[in-house]
Amino acid sequence: MLAVMNVRSSIALFVTSALLCFSPLLDGGTTHLAQMIIRLLILTWLGLVAAEGIRTGVFIVPKISSEYPVLSFVGLAIVSTLLAPYSHPARNWLLTIALYVALFYLLVSFVDRWEHVFTLTCVIVLMGTGEAVFAIVQSVRWGAARPSGTFFNPNFLAGYLSVTWSLLLSYGVYGYRQAAIRVGMWRHPFLWWGVFGLMFSSVLYAVILTQSRGGLLVLFAATLFVLICRYGWARAGACGALLVLVGILLPSPARERALAEHLHNPAAYARWQMWQGAFKQMVDHPLGIGLGLYQYTYPGYAFPIEGEIARYGKVAQTPHNDYLQIGVEMGGAAILVVFGGIYTVTRDLWRVVGRRLRRGQRSLMVGLGGAATALLLHAAFDSSLREPALAILLVLCCALITAAGRMSRKGTAAAYVIGTHPRAIWAIGIACAVVVVSVELVRFGMAWSTFESASRHAVNGKLHEAAEGLKRAIAWDPDKSLYHHGLGSVYTKQFEVTAHEQDFLQAKREFERAIELNPLDSRVFALLAQLYLTAAQSSHMSSDEQRRALLAGSARLYEETIRLAPFSAVYRYEQARVYWLMGNWKKAERRAQEAQELEPNFLPARAFLARMWAKEGRMEEAGQQLREIHGRQVRYQSVRKDSLDQAFLSVDVNLLRPAVNPAGALR
């Protein structure tokens, strides 16, 4: 029996350590390959536990204080998935949530000794230290302005390191050097404190190098949490005030960025507008819009960033607040459930800390509490929990706190005991479920890998190879709108070259299928509208009647596009061009003027109006537009511009002047 328990503990430790070590490595676990491996690891562990339960004849599921919030959250996720207008991302996120919940319960079931807690926190600290060293190398050796370690975003690296910081700080202030690790060469205090000091300073220096304002904030919060638990409010408050003063007065990359960021990046402090947009969506959709669909509904609630060349379209399509995104996608009730879960875990933590514990045990609990505080606070200022590495860390911290609460109670912790008789039926049912979920995970991963390969072929101009690759991706995962969208774009490129009707029909069919799957994506409507416009302008396949029908279809599609993305000047401008070709000059002028009002620096709309007014004989107005175009190009000539800004300012005044021909328009 003891041997079986040791094997189970070894498997659990191995799988959990593998998750902790692997999850940050590929862009913080955000790549599809990384997500597939992470999910399969959790599913493998779950399958092994299920097999053991069938063998012994019972499933033992721990009773936890947060079970009602956890199960309520899963229930709301199921409802959100069923109501989602685009089910593919909703199903994907539902599967992710279910596996995170399974991981939480597996960890609570496995962790029944303080040695387990210590081992897993050591893995976290070692991984965090490794990330810190790598970030320092990126900055010092490779010249990275803001190192990100193995994450794709420096802010997420800073959030990740705050967990390691909290654990190390707790070890330090509670003097964990007296624990069992002090053996052999670690008996020497100088060596122990030397290694500890190197790790501690490396993590702090790496966070400073990321220049993450949110990272420094959560680091400060974790520090305050640990100091309050160790020294009380008064001394912790004094230390906190001192740290703030040092941060303000002492020059550092993070301080300089905080002072200068708003001058170079007007969108740096746009979170309040993002949050307002999220609140509006929650009011408009009290039951939620569906899991994973925020990115498609955001354009309807976009806001301008004054001071930018392009006022709309430069803000990330997340609210930079995981709680608000949960509320938008799952309804306001989901936020209450989340905070209910936070409350129950916090209550467990205070109950554990309030009991008689050994010094080392208390340091572990306080460190985990500070780590969870940092992760939860970071989620209020960024979409950090969409990062698998950070989500897994939060699940682990909460599970270890919950498990410690069970260990600290007198007697045997409560559990649900579920019989597995008849075993054959249970075995078949669980085996089928594991196989189905595994196939689903592999299918998603293979489809995305194929799509990425096909996308590279498309960028390199290998349209035939790209089309074949996208067909294989669709065969793997036919319900993902993006793959049909991509294949339609490839057929569109082929049609632009060949003008063959077959290419047009294939592109049209794929775009229509993408719209059928996801009616929220304005980009697909715009691509189909552009396809109609291209076909209408092709002399090889359009009679006059076909041309009129295609232009009318393009105008209707742009109307739907504008409904989904009402703040896009580009779509209004493109529809104005269609109305112009249809001979409806009034509607063309109205749409172009709307585009100009939305984006005053969108010069193609101004050039369009100048040409139109010149043809109508309104030379003074046309000349004014020409002067305005020239003046804005001169104004932004020395300003750093990205590709979107360049597209906005891309008008050749020398070609426009003869068309407008105002006498002395530019003086």
C-alpha cells in the first residue's frame, strides 16, 4: 500500500513539475502547440487517477470550501458556450476551464503532506530564477530594451516573477533556513544567504528591467502582503512607504518609462476607456456574449486615442482586466462567482495562518498568499490569466492553500466517496471520454500547425500550396471560421491574378462559410465585399447587369461591416468608393465625410472627397482638402509611424493636384 502511494505521489509530482517547467517556455504557453501539450498532460494525470479509482472501486473527491463557486463558474461557462453565436472559441475555452478545474481538484487530492507543498514551491522558485537570469541576459548581453524571458510580453514575465519574489521574501523574513534543506554544504549560513541573495536580487533586477508598471505594482502588493503577515500593519506600512519613496527618487528603467511613456504612447493610459467599453457590453449583454468572443465584439465599443495619427484601432482588443472580460463573456454573475471563490480561498488561508504552524510551514503559506495576491491583482490591470503559465500558477497557489487547510484540520479531511461498480461500464465510459477529449485536443493542435504552415506559403506567394494546406486545416477542424477566412483570401488572390470565375466562386463560398460560423467578425464581411468589388471591376467576367448586382452586393456587405465595426473609417471609405461606382454620389460623399470625421488623418478619404468635389465643380472645397492633405503630411513627416499610420497618410499630392487643379491651391 505504501509503495502504491509513493508511486501515485511520484506521478503527481512529476506531472505538476512538468507543467510548471513547460508552461512558460513557448511564449508563456500561448502557442497552440504548448496549449495542446499542457492540456494533454492534465488529461493524462486525470486519466491515471480515474484508472486507479476504477481499480480500487471508489473515486475519492475532496470536499473543499470553494466547491460551490468553482462548480458555479463551470456552470456559467457551459451556459455561455451554449448561447455563444460562434461556438468554436467558446468550446475551446470551456475545455480549458474544465481542465483547470480538474487540475485544481487533482492538486488538492494529491497534496497531503507539507513536503509536497515545499517541493512544488521549490520548482516555482527555480523556474522563476531561471526566467530572471534569462531576462537579464537578454537585456545585458543581447540589448533587449524590455526583456520578456520566454514570454511574449514583458508584463507577463513581471507577473510571473512576482510569484517567485513572494515565495523568496517569505522564506527570508521567516528564516526558512532552519528547515530540512539545511543539510550538507547548506549548513553554512553564509552560503545559504549568498545563494538566497543572488536569487532574490536577480528576480528584483529582472522585474525592473521589464519596465512593467503593472509588474512593479503587483511586486509591491506581494511585498506588503508578506510584511503585514510577518510584522503587522504598522511596520509593514512604514516599509511600504519607504519602498515607494525609493522607487520615486531612485533612477531606474521602470521609473523613466513610467514618467515618459505617455509622451511617446498616448494609448499607454487608456485602460479606463477600455473598462468603460467593457461595462457597456455587460449592460447590453447581461448574460454574456459567449466565451472567447470579446475580440469580435470590441470594435462596436471602440474609443478614440487623441494624439495618435490613427485614432481607432491601436488599442489591444481586450479590456486589460480579466474580471471585466469574464463579465462581458459570461455575464455579470460570473464576476460575483469569481470573487466568491477568492473569498473562500482567502478564508482558508487565514484559517491556516491562524493555527499553530512550524516556522517553515507558515513561510510557505504566507508566500503562497502573496503570490496569489500578486496574480489576482495583476489580472485587474492586464489580461494576464489568458496566459497559461500564469493561470497554472494561480491554480497551483489556490490548490496548495486549500490543501494546507485540509491538512491543518484535526482528523480526516472530508471527501465524497463515489463507487465505481460495475467497473466495466465505468472503465468504458471514462476511456471513451478520455479518448474523445484527447482526439479533440490533438485535432485543434494539428489544425493550427497546418494553418501556420499554409499561412507561410501564402506570404511567400505559393498560393497553390497555401490552398492545399488550408484545406487540410479545415479537414482537421472544419468549425473554425479563421481557416475558411484564410482559404477564401487565398482564392481571392488567385482570382485577382487569373480572373477565373471558378476562383471567385470558391472564394465566395469560403467567405460565406466563415460568416455562417462566425457572424461577428467584421473583417470577413469586408473581404467578401472587396471580392464583389474586384469581380465588378473585372472585364473578363462581368456584364453590365452582373456588375450592378455585384456592386449592390458589395454595398450591402459593407453596410453589415459598418454595423459590426462602426468606428472604422476604412470600411466607410471603401463603401463610399462602391457608391461612387454605382453612381450614387450623395451616399458616397456622406460615407467619405463620416470616415473623415472619425479619422481626420485618414487622407485617402480626403483625397476621395477632393476628386469628387472637383468633378462637381466645387473647386474651393476641393482645394481646401488638398491643402489639408498637404499640411497633415508635413505635420507628421518627422513622427515615427507604424504601418497603419503610413496607410492613413499615403496620398500622392502630386498626382492629386492635376485632378483637383485649383489655381494656387498650395502656396
